[in-house]
Amino acid sequence: MKARRKFSREFKLAAVKKIIEQGLAVTEVARDLGVAESLLHSWKRTFLKEGVVRQPASSLEEEVKRLRAENRQLQLERDLLKKQRPSSPAKRIDLSVSSRAGAARLAVGALSAVRRQPGGVLSLASAETFATKTAS
């Protein structure tokens, strides 16, 4: 009967790395090192479980992983844009607008256009005023 051999952790890790990183077959590595295939499979399972070595991901798996991460990012951005911003209240408010002729109060919902005039002045137009200017 043969005496039971003991292998160091470094030896086991080197054998598993040959299988995973170099892509060699388990039978080939087992034959080269003179150990049983089942022993190599056991070592490989142990090191994969511990996270010491990792199986190389296929290109499709990497693509799926990348796309899922991108999808999560886009969903976060979409949700952020859907949220009500404090600068855009949901209820209707009145604005005080002063013009050369005097002061007028307009409801925000009644405004249909905001135009930029020469000199950096904004011009607010009510729906009626805007309709008559665009019709002519």
C-alpha cells in the first residue's frame, strides 16, 4: 500500500491556476503532476469557493454584466428626472409682471410663450396675445 502524500497549498494553487488561467485540461495537468483528476477537481472547487481564483467570464457574460450596470445607471437617472424639483412646483402660481404701461398679474398657466427680446429682456405673452401675433 502506498503512503498518503500531502501537498502544500502553494502546490495545489499552482495546479489549479494551470487549469483555470492557462486553460489546460484537468486530465493533462493530473498526468503531468502525477495526481488523480478527482483530487484536482476538488482543489479547483475549493479555491473557487474561497475566491482565491476566479473562472474567466465569457465575452457574452461580460457584455450582459456591463449592460445590466448601464441599465441600473439609466434607471437611476430616469428616476431622478421624474422627481418633482423644488424649482418647478406642481400647483399654479401667480406672477407679478411689470411693464411700461403699469403692473399686471398673470397666472403661469395662462402664459403660452416666453420670448427673449434684444438686450436680454424676457417678454411674456398671454395665450391670446401669442395667438394673434402668430396668426398675422
